[in-house]
Amino acid sequence: MKKFYVYILCNKRNGTLYTGITSDLIKRIYEHKNNLVEGFTQKHNIHRLVWYEIHETAKTAISREKQIKAWKRQWKLRLIEKNNSEWNDLYDIICEDTGFLPSQE
């Protein structure tokens, strides 16, 4: 079954944030990290995955993305720090867990 992901990227701890949605988290973050996505993340050097959640439907993921985008910055920071207080890049962990190697792209 297809999954949908809402995610938050940053350029550094407490730095500029970006909230997005995708059905292929590893691929999408790879694109951000390698500046294959033109726009905000490329312009502001936003490459670190610091938070994500999984949804069963596109509808619930889109709704959640809109909700988070409307939040105050402080609320987003608390969301990140709740489960990732060190602001670690979760992309590396996801790749290890799935056995994905970026060089396979």
C-alpha cells in the first residue's frame, strides 16, 4: 500500500524551515539534498530532514501539511524537538534502515 509523508527540512538547527509532502520520502529528500528541486530549498540551502510522519492517504497528508504550514514557527520547533532534540538528519537513518544507498540512484 502506498504511503504519504509530510516532512520538515531545515538548513541548520533553529534555521530556515521547509514543510513538504511526498509519496517517496527517500527520493524526495535525495532530490532536495542534491539541489535537483528548484526553488525555496535550493535557494536557502535547506537539505536536512529533521521531522516526518507517515499517512495512509494523500488527503490526510495534504491536510496535515496545510495545518503545519499555518502554524507559528515556535510550534514547528516544538514538533521537531519532541522527537529529534539534536536536530539530526533523519535521511541517513532512513537510508540505513531501508538499505538504500544514494549511489544507487
